[in-house]
Amino acid sequence: MSELKKYPPSAAWMANAHVKGPAAYQALVAEAEADHEAYWGRLARELLSWKKPFTKVLNDSEAPFFKWFEDGLLNVSYNCLDRNIEAGLGDKTAIIFEADDGSVNKVSYSQLLAKVAQLANALKKRGVKKGDRVVIYMPMSVEGVAAMQACARIGATHSVVFGGFSAQSLRDRVQDAGAVMVITADEQQRGGKSLPLKAIVDEALEGGNCPTLKDVIVYKRTGGNIAWVAGRDLWLHELTASESNVCEPEWVEAEHPLFLLYTSGSTGKPKGVQHSTGGYLLHAALTTKWTFDLKPDDVFWCTADIGWVTGHTYISYGPLALGGTEVVFEGIPTFPDAGRFWQMIQKHKVSIFYTAPTAIRSLIKAAESNEVVHPKNYDLTSLRLLGSVGEPINPAAWEWYYQHIGGGNCPIVDTFWQTETGGHMITPLPGVTTLVPGSCTLPFPGITAAIVDETGNDVPNGQGGILVVKKPWPSMIRTIYGDPERFKKSYYPSELKGYYLAGDGAIRDAETGYFTITGRIDDVLNVSGHRMGTMEIESALVSCTDLVAEAAVVGRPDDTTGEAICAFVVLKRPRPSGDEAKAIAKQLRDWVAKEIGPIAKPKDIRFGDNLPKTRSGKIMRRLLRSVAKGEAVTQDTSTLENPAILEQLGQAY
Ligand code: PRX
């Protein structure tokens, strides 16, 4: 790390940021170390408005099922909307919505509250009650954010499903959550094309296999043709038209589940990560304040989709809880051309920009091959802070982001966190941290991140190990919905002394103590910042029972997407080659897209007569990873029944 360039904070940043300089950071860390509960209690009182104040900060009597602020009552939507209006921000723009076609719609805090209240009233009238689960399968839209806020307002627990997931994935989530309602749109608009949403909901619900589900609410986004199930389907605009724009918030306990969000683990089906109300909102607000230094005049833009946790915390909740103005974007970074992001920053005078390394890497490529979309053609001087999330950012992409987007004077916050953590865990703070490209630097104050060995003992700096969090924190995952045992096993394995297991490997720099994330230590892949389990993709492949006998999936490094999915497949018919292999590979990719979603399509498909296995019959995954990378195989292959398959598997389709 010492050979990499370092970027200390400027004097202006140190003087003006919410956290002013290293000494202020150290003071916060020391405050948390001295009394973890008092620290979080102070912040929860300062950042959130409570209907009934809590008297107890942390209840660890049933660890690892921790409870924070448990006797306090609050409402997330009140904290994000009403209290800002009460503070005089009613006419302030909450959301600048830009659609795929470039049209813009600005919504003030008062207008957003009216929308949320009308929908909340409508949901109540349809019988949705506190604690009911509502699945949201929506395009990026004001209505999508409003749907989440409306659930929060009445104490319903939302579960947003990314609009790129297939009918099968949607059905699994509706069933697992026991949802009573799906809120969707007729279609979504991406890159100039209309893509179905309602049709996928219809397919997911076909055959009455989601018995808990009563209503499907449809937002008319494009006006495209859709099928209609009488008695089940309702138009959002008809439902809300006659509703009052006043809706008393449901005051819920701090531990009340605000949302479930399904994410991939190393085994089996995706798990429903359950988050709380009070602790989650505290960290959403606090990290938006300290990491992004959000101020009243900022225009904040997080490019994530509300279907991922980043969109939850840094679109639907954090910026609104602070009364900020944010951009919500429906389209894709390459439409109408790869200058879209830069053009939007210029147009909306975005001051804080938060995106994923994959997007940056693909826009670098685009800018290098086409002058017209190079960021130098746009006025990006409104920017003052940049952020990165979802995967490691390689130093070359960091430097480009810093120079070409930030003009050499915007700090980059490389934020490490996870669906399970609710908000930033390890991240620079602008105005505090000397930046080193490729490192997420130091823990957020109050987050006790550490690196340990397999038995939970600290490893010295400079030596890699397992990333853990030693003490509970307010926005942590509460459980896996419906499977508390899996929660304990996945995140609090007994050998780790009661520490939270993140599932990533990491190393701290010997000199600075800075963290660098070295990647997942389980069978989870990170493709374009999207998280996927190898087992999930394998199950999807083998469910193609006409064709596939056996499949193994591994990741391999990819210059643009970080990791790429590589599938090794044994067919129920003779191993194909040439055009036939290409055609079957396409068929299998389409199959996976239908089973999970297009994001899970393998980039490489390799066919073998069988898969390399150990004597005990275990697939030799390490060997497959070498093959996928195109590396020389150094593993012992003497146990292979059929050494010829190594050559077969060398060919990717
Ligand atoms: O491997 C880490 C990687 O993304 C995983 C979490 O994925 P997900 O739950 O989908 O949440 C993504 C958005 C918060 C982590 O276990 N990851 C996330 N941020 C970073 C990262 N890896 C390196 N650097 C990061 N900044």
C-alpha cells in the first residue's frame, strides 16, 4: 500500500465537513470504545425523532438476536417526510426524477408526503396491516420510493424485488415472505425499450401457488398492453385518487421489521435478510451525514436500483431522513449514450455522486473508444464528493474516477458494506481520511471491524484473515426471515467468539492499518456488484432436466464486471462442440435468465464428459477456478478418473 499515492483531505474539507478532521474521528471512535451503548444512544436521540423515547439502548440477552432501542416508538416515514415539512422544508425538492427518455419530474417533500399518505390509506383500506409483508416489484420511480415509504408509514414490512429478477425468483420471494400484496408497474423503460413487469408478476402468481397473496397493485408507467385478473389487480391511480393525503403514521417499536431483502448466500435459495426500524434508520441517516457529508444545498445521486440494499439505504431512506435533495434515475448509464451519467450530473448540478466500480470501468472503456462521451465534454464542477460501492475498486479505475470525474479535487469514499449490515461499515470519511486508491480505509466510528483467524483470534496487520465485526451495531441484520437457525449458523458461527462473520476476507496494511477487502471467502460471487450464489446458478442449470446432468459454477476475474460467472456442464447427451456447443450454451444462458434473471447468465459455459472430482466424489472447485482463469493447473490431478476432461473444459462457449 505504501507504494500507492495517498490523498490527504484538504484544509477546506477538514474545516467544513460534518466530521472535521482526524482528531474529530478519533474522538468519536474513543467515545464509542469507552461506552458503546452510550455512544449509539446519543446518536439515536440526536438523529431520529421518537414518538416515545427509548430507555434501553441494547438488549443482548438473546444474542446474537440483538435488540436496539427496543422500548422506543417511532415511524420511518414520519422521520423522512413529516418532520422535514415541520422544519420548513415542505417546498424543498425531495426527488428529482429523471426518466429513461430524459424527462424530469421534481417532487417536493409536501408532494411526496401526500403521495405516500394516499397510498398508505389505500393499502390500509385493502386490509394491509402492521407486520404484513408487501412485495414491491417496481421500476425506478417516485412511485417505487413512495411505495416503500407507504409501507413504512403503516408498519407493513416491504420486500423489494429487483425488476430484473425472473418470475420464478419473484414467486420464491412472495412465497417465502408470505406476502399479501405485490405492488408493480405495467412495464419498465430501460435504454429506450419497454420491458414487462406485470406480465412477470402474472406468471409468478399463476396457478394460485401464492395463497397468502390478495392484491396486485399496478402503477401505470408506460400504458403498454397487459393482462388483467379481475378481483386481484387494481390500478394504483384509481386506488389512490379518492384517498386523503393525510395518514396518521403507525408508531412502531424500534425493532419492528421495516423490510426484508432477499440476498444470495453460499447455499440454497436466497435468504430474506430482515432489518429493523430504529437501528436501521439511525445508521442510514448517520452514514449519509458523515460519509456523504450531506448538507442542505447538496444534490445527491445514488445510481443504485431500489431493488438492492444500496437503493434502500441511500435512496429511499438516508437522504430523505436528512431532508436532502436527491436524483432518482430510471434508465441505464449507456443510453442514449455512455455520457448519460455525466450529462445528468451537469444538468442537475449533482454535488455527491455514488456509483459502482463496474459502471465506472465500463464508462472508462466507452470514453476511451468514443471522444464524444468522454467526461471532459461535460461540466462536472458541481461535484464535491464521489462514492463507490458493491465491489473492490481497482486503483486504475479509482484514479480515473478521481481525475476525470472529480476533477482531482473530490474525495472518493470507497464504502464497504453488505445487505446484512444496513449501511456503511468500513469507509473513508471526507475531511478526515487520507485516501489510498483501492482501500476502504478504516471502520466507521462505532463499528468494531477486525480481522481474525478461523478461531476468532486477531491476526496482526499485514497478515490477511477473516473479516468480522466484534460488537453488535444498530443497523445489523436481525434474522433471516423464517429461519433463525440459518441466521445463527451463517453469521455467528460458534468458533468465532460471538463475532459477526461478514463472509469476506480482508487484510490491514502494516503501516496505516487500512483495510483492503480481498473478496468473498464463501461460494458467493460478485458480478457487476450484484451478489449471487454459485449453488443458486448450479441449481438453475440442473433444473434444465432435459439437457443437464451435472453443473458446477465458479467465478473468474473480469476486467469490467469484477467477476464473471463460469459454468462447467455435463450434458445428458454426448459432449457438443462447434456450432452445436454454441447453440446449447445460448439455450442454457436463456434458461438461467428465466430461472433467476439475466444478471445470473454465465459468461462462459464449458462442456465436459464429466467434472473433475476427488476420490470421495467432491467436485474439485479450486481446479475449476484455475481452468476458468486459463491458468496452468497446479493441483494434484492424479485422482482424476478421466484426465482428458481438463482439455475439454479448456474450451469456453
Ligand atoms: O464482498 C463484499 C462486496 O459486496 C458484498 C456485499 O454485497 P451486497 O450484500 O449485495 O451489498 C452490496 C452493496 C452494499 C460484500 O460482502 N463489497 C461491497 N462493497 C465493497 C465490497 N467489496 C469491496 N469493496 C467495497 N467497497
